[in-house]
Amino acid sequence: MQQKKVKVNGELIPEEAIQFELERLTRFYVDNGVTEDQIKTQLPLLVERATEQAVGTKLLMDEAARRNDEVSEEEIEEQLGKVVEQVGGMQAFQKALEQQNIDETQFREQLRQGRRIDRLVQDAVKSVADPTEDELKKYYEEHKDEFEKGEQVLAQHILISPDGSEESSKVDAHEKITQIKERVAGGADFSDEAATHSMCPSGKEGGSLGWFGRGMMVPEFDQAVFSMSVGDVSDIIETQFGYHLIYKTDHEQGSAATYEQARPKILELLRHSKRGAAVTGFVESLKQKATVEYI
């Protein structure tokens, strides 16, 4: 899709900056229940919003540089430590810097700039109050259909995977899970069998998979578990991962979420909206003093 080019005070905003904002905006909507088809339909509008957000980011960066607030080395060290931990250690961090073609000094300066922008945003939203209970309830009543809780099951499983691609490996794996199935049928504890024999990491938790909805597992597994009765142990199920036994412990039909269930999500949505409006207002005031050209 052709994107508009835009200059802020004579400086061209890179297309990568707009793409970054578009990806961030898309992730936010996906996380809040917007479907891929809806996103595709709204893509021209999202690109326009992403462009405006890139303009806003540039204005905030310029304002932060103008104010040049002091950021202590302790703050930079703290932020750097978090980044190193997130990427998996110093070696992974150094590799990431190489891929971005920057050194640690430049990265530290980016962190310093980021902290200055954070302070601008905090100043812009510091007087914004959280949504009231009445506002939350009003939103829930007007958007009830958006908070439907899907059908889900609670289950445990045991996985035995062949140790190779040879037919003999598959035969051995099938024989092993057949023996487990016979022991469970004879009264052996499913959780104990999973802990002892399952090749899935869930074996450490007695094979527990927690609650999950339709489509979250591979098709063969999904079809089996949703057609079973609570309390049943499945036949041997073959998937791309190997052979499974499933013990279904609970099943909930889809239903509308209660206000109490939906409240945390509504609070986050409205809080984000209010704070976003405050930041937008602050950015607009910066924009009035800047020269923004759409090419």
C-alpha cells in the first residue's frame, strides 16, 4: 500500500517509523479482539493513524530534545539491565546491537531519549482520572456482544513421541502409550502416569493443559477433546507430535461474560482511550507550533 510521505520541520520521517507504528497499532487491536478481516478492511485508516502517530512521536522526540531533561546514569543502567534480561543475556544483547548496526553508546543514548519522552507523556496524562464505575458499566451495556466467553475445556494429556522417523520407532511409541492406557483403565492415576512418562513439558504438572478453547490445539487433538464427555479418557490420538491420551476434566459452553469478568478489559480500554486523548491533545499543541508537510 502506498504511504504518504511526511516531513516534520523539514525532516522526512522514515517509512520504517510509520511501519513500526502500524504494527504496534495492529497488535493493540488484535489483543483487544479485532479480527484480521476487520483489520484488513480498515487498513487504509490504520495506515493514516500510524502516519499521524509517527508524526506525534517525532514531535515528542524533538520536544524532549529541546527540554533536555537530565536522565541519571542509574536510570539508564536500570533500563539497560531490563533490556539485556528480556533478550536473553549480554551475548544476545550484543548480537542484537550488531544486527541494528549500532553500538552500546548509541543504544544508551536511545534509552536516554526514551526516558525523556516517557516523562513528557507522564506529564500529559498525570491529571487524567481513571474511568468511573458508571462509565465502565455503560460501556459494558453498550458492547455486551464483544465480551462473549467462548466454549472451552479443561484437560490433561500424556504424549509419547517416536524417537525417530522409522516405522519401528512409531510401533514402539504406540506400544508404550497402549500400555499406559491399559494401566489407567486398570485404575492407575492419570496424573502420575503423565508425570512419569509424558514427553510433553506439561507432564511435570500431571499433564495439565489448563483451560483452552476451540482451535488452540492441533485439529486431531481439538476434535477429540471437544467431542469427549467430562471424566472420560480418550482412545489413542495420533498427531504430528506423536501419540496422545487425553483425560477431560471439565467443559464450559460459550456464554456472555459477566460485567465482573469483562471489567478489567473495559478498564484497560477506557483508561487507554482517556490517556491517549490527553497525549493527542498535547501532541496537537506541539503540532500547531511545527511545520508538518504531507508529500
